[in-house]
Amino acid sequence: MAFQTPLTIKKVVENIHKKKYLLPAIQREFVWGTYQIEKLFDSLMQGYPVGSFLFWNVEKEKSKDFQFYEFIRNYNEKNNRHNPLASIDGEEDIIAILDGQQRLTSMYIALKGTYAYKLPRMRRENPLAYPEQQLYVDLLGPSQDFDTIYDFRFLTIEEAEAEYEDAHWFKVADILNITNPFEIHQYLIKNGLSAIEQEKALFASETLHKLYQAINETPNVNYFLEEEQNLEKVLNIFIRVNSGGTKLSYSDLLLSIATAQWSNRDARQEITRFVDELNQIGAGFNFNKDFVLKACLVLCDFKDIAFKVDNFNKDAMLKIEQNWDNVKEAIRLSVNLISSFGYNQDTLTSNNAIIPIAYYLLRKGIPYNFVQSKNHQDDRKLVRKWLVLALLKQVFSGQPDNVIRPIRKIISENYNQFPLGKIAEEFKGGTKSFSFNEDEIYNLLTYEYGQKHTYSILALLYPSLDFRNKFHIDHIFAKSLFTKRNLSKKGLSQDRVEFYFEHVNSIINLQLLEGIPNIEKSDKDFAKWINETYTDNTTINDYFTKHYIPNVDLSFVNFEEFIKERKELLFQKLKSLV
């Protein structure tokens, strides 16, 4: 590995644009945000070193043995986050980037492309939520941030071209078109920047000259060139040099190795697309590559399911590739199943809890109709109860492998019906027990509206509901009634007012209602809503039983007794369930 003659950023960006520089499959994807790119360019302008780079010369005879990707140019957080696959003809050597990909991609986007991220307070499906932005620098004044001098910002064309009294936004990409300092003076004159007050004119001139020097003249890219052609040695080099910067996770590395060693598929494309697909199911989830890779280890029956490079040798990768279709189908079916239970990214508190379900469905032959068929109704109830208990007991916290391995063994020997009882028995009395003592049950009743475990507790209390229908978490006594003004009008003492405020969001004041009834109930007085909605004793009693409503005065001023009595009803029900 030899140190090479440094290059200018302009030359490097040209080589990236001409696809002379590529990214090996062992590289992670681009993860930098706009703020990091802006700070990088401020550092370049101030003459700070931006670190060294490591390039890998892949000989043309070896180039087709590996998978390579192009640099991403027009990054879009929603629909263009993945690097395009490079077309390799094997007719010439390739320069691949082993270290510095985030910095080089940032330079490429800033000087040749665009960056689009979701604007705050806009819905994801809104086409205007992801405007294309380019990097600009203000020529009229310094940055107002304490840790930067130059005001670099990603702006839309409309924002940059708007009329400003105290700003002139220069598109950073245009510096590539300036070939000598004389053209800088021409730009300043044509845009009236030489005829403004002296301080601003000098700042504009200095800024543009420094940008020209940093990008076009100064050889800022110091790099080493690695000539090694052995993949295993290159991987070891890659691991060492990627110990800093944007941290390389095990999933990034393992996925990279998989991509390099799968023979008939592109592992990175397969897995990243699959993660994107999973996260679109139902109301949305937050799965990642770690989850999928861990599931591969478990579902392919590897003895050791830890994230270790040693576990991902060529034979292991071949086994994962051969089983990929079934693994994918089992995971997809399990996520659709928990979505039908009403779970989403806000209520699923452990992604690892899905892995035993996927393993069970795989051992059952991945029954395509498991989510809908009446033949699997009892089995679904067992899976749902197990999932709820696992999440509430937080059994996958700490060292999840110590829980997944014994559960996998039990399922491998008992997959005619989900073995909830055998799993509970296996962990009985230990730190990962699936049963609750009385103190733990009372603790469940301390959860409140908006907390992640609240939904699981309510799901446990409503075992007969068909969660494929849309259910809302509803305040039994409407939250809108709990205002100081309303409570004062009721003549409540200060102690009682504090009790009301302390319990308005308590799980004891929550129920699961289908969407339409919940909308109709809205902020109505609870007693009034009961009388309007249920017209005879039979339907009222059915509602009371289903929702654990105590037989007390249901007027708002009797909220304290309602909470006391319903707490006892919920405690007894939970005690019978867990």
C-alpha cells in the first residue's frame, strides 16, 4: 500500500462522474445528512485537513469477481437512497473506494447532484415533502453558527433565487465551470457584487476565491492505493480503516460479505429492498438490515447466531442464499401477521420478537393463509398471546440470543401448534420468565396513553377482538373534559383536581374502540354517550363486560370511584391471563 500524489476535488469528482471510481459491495450506503456536508465544505474553505482516503486498485482480470456500485448523485431520502449497480466489462482496472466513501459522496452530491429530505410537519406521501436541494454558499456574509465561518446551505432553486437584501447565494457546483481567477472577477461584476459596500464586496471576493482554490486548485485528496487482490485480506483492511467515522455496524459488514460471496444474487439489493418492503406493511414498521441478517442466522438453523464475521464464511453464505426465498417468505408472513394484530413501528417494542414467529411459520411450511384462515384461528391466538407477553416482559432485552436459541429448539420439536406453554415452562423461574407476579401486574396498570407498551397491555385485555379491523386507543372519559376551567366548574377540590390530571391518560381510563365508534364518541360525556349508543340493558351489559366497566355512577364527578373500581377489574383480568 503506497501513498500517492494528492488530487484536487475537481479531479476526483470528474473521475466519479466518469465512473472511473466505484464502490465495492463491502461499502455501507450513504448516510450523511446535509449538515455534515455543509460542515465538510466549511472545513475545506478554512484549509482544515479532511482526512486521508484509501483506494483499491482492482485488476481487470479480477474486476468481475466482485460486485461494484456507482456513487449516488441525486440523493432522495424517500425513493433514491440506494447506490445503483455498476456495469463492469472487465476490460480495464477499477479504482474502488475502501475508506472515505461518505466524504467523496458528499463532494459528488454537492458539486454534481441534489439532496432531498422530508420537510418537517409534512406527510410522507405528499409529493412536495421532498424538494430537491443543491448546495449554495452566501457570498455576502459569514455564518451565524459558532463553529463555522462560511454559510453553506442546501436550498431549492426558488429559495436561492429569491430576492435577499443581505444574502447572495452562489451555487457551489458552478465553481467547476470557472477555469481561472479572472472569471471570478467577471462573475462578481456581472452580479453587482463589486459595487456594494466594501466589507461585503471583499467578503464575496475572498469567499469565491477560496472556494475556487479549495475545489479546483488545492490537492486536498490525500490517498493510499491498495494493490492487494485477495478478498479476505481486503476485508481485513476494510474493517481496520472503518473503525472511525460513520461507524461500520456488524450488519453493514456482514451484508457486504454476503454481497461479495453470494453467487447468483445481489445480497445488498435483495436485503435492502426487502427491508423497505417490510417497513411498508400495514401502518409501517422500523425494521433494518440487522434484523434480517439475524433472522437469516436463526431461520437457517446455524448453531451460532451471533453477529461475528467468522459465522459468515463462504459455506454459510451459500446456505443463506439457497434458503433466501423461504426465509424471506417466512419473515414477510410473520410481519403481516403481527400487523393483523394491530402492531406497527410505534407499538412493536422489539423487532427480535418477530424472529421466533418467523421460524415457527417456516417450520410449518409457510402456510400462505395463516393470517386469514379460520383453520389457524386458535394458533394465531397463541402466537399473539406469546408476542404480547414477550414484549411486556421485555425478554429480548440484554442478550436476546440466550432467549432465541432455546425458543428455536422448542419450536423445532413442536410446530403442529405454537408451543406457548412449553416456552413458558422453559423460562419459568428465570430472569426471562413469561409469567407475572402481582407487583408486575400492578406495574402494568401504571402505563399511560402514548407509551409503547400500552397497546400490548390493551391487546392482552381484549383477546377476542379481530385486530384486522382498525381500533383506536380511546380515553373512556374524554381527555378534552380535563381542563382546569371544566374541573373548576364542577366544584372539585385541589386534591381531586390533581387526581383527575394524574389519571386522565392512565391505562385505567383507556379502552380499544373501532374507528367509527371512537369518532362518534369523540369528546362526549361518557355517561351521555353510553345512553345514546346502547339503548337496552343487554347491549349495555355486553359493553360493560367487554370493556371492564365497573357498575358505578359513570358521571364525570365520580371519576375517582370509576378509576378505583376499574383498576381492580383490570388487575383481576390480567392476573387470570398472565
